Amino acid sequence: MISEQDKQFETEFFTWFKTFLKDKGLQFSQCGFKTGEGLGARHEFDLATGYWKEPNYSANKPLRWLYRIIPEPGGLRAENPAGGAFNLGAINTAQEDKAGVVFRLVPLIRQGPGDFVQNNSFEVHALFVFHGATPKGSSAEPFNFDPETGEMRFKGAPFPYIGCGLIGLKPRDTELKITENGVERSGTEANIWRSD
């Protein structure tokens, strides 16, 4: 669960960003926030694989952006369970006013071989900012993203962004503890979400 202090930081940031874009006649969208901590019907995790239980359904219309956290001798590493490009989520682009989108990024932490656990205290948000509004689309237009290349695709075509970043809900030096094969390990927010 996200603490009240973390929720306040999140609310303050989104309020600032919304005001900043509104002054320019633009808006941003949030993906994965409507259902709170729940996932909705048919969207379940497979904690043996650290991915969606029904990837053919959930990976096409994800309510969250999933990552695996893998303990290694040198620390903790984030890993893309999709193994390549995937849909991050969909937003309403029918009004041609969306200049940014924030996705909830939820980790599934490996405790041992074939044993993952969801821990919402590791959650971060991925923010993408565009140069002006997206082209006109539908009320649920998906964004396709390849974490290895950083390429975003919108309506089947490459779609450049001018900025992106991870917004941690905790300070970067917060120590996070996980259990791996019955042994407790720790890492910091900054270490886990580093870019390799």
C-alpha cells in the first residue's frame, strides 16, 4: 500500500503537471490508476512466471506496466518480463490535447525460482512528455514501447517523446527489503530502477 505521505507527493506532482500543461491548452493522462490497488476482471498475475496469468488478454490491454525485480550477487535488477516491445496502456487521444502520459509501473519480486510476489511499496510511475499533443486518435489509443531501444510507437508509427523519467514514490535512498530463498536482502530505490 502507498502511504499517505507518498500519496500526497503523487497528488502534488500531478496537480503541478496538470496546471503546467493546462496553461498551454494541453492535458496529460494517467494509465493504471482507475482501479486503485485492484486489477479488474480477468487481469491476474502468474506469480510462478512473474507476468500476467493470461498474457494474450492482459498484455494487449494492460492495467499496469509490469517489471520483475531479480536479486543478483551485485544487487537487485529490474527485468522486462515481456521480453521486447509491448503495449504500455491506452489513453483518450480523440481531443488532440494529450502532451504527456504517466503509467503505473508495478514490480513482481522474485523470491526464488518460480516464486514471485507483488509488493506495491516498490511501485514507481513512468512519465513520458511529448512535443505538443498526440495526433488525433480514439478514446482508447494504445502506446507501444520497446524498453531496449526506447522507441515509442503510436498508431503504428514511431512517436518521439521529448522527455521521460521514473517518478519514485519514495526517496531514492529508501532501503527496500526483499526475501530471496528465505534470506532477507535489501537494495535502494535508485539501485533497483537504474538503467542498464
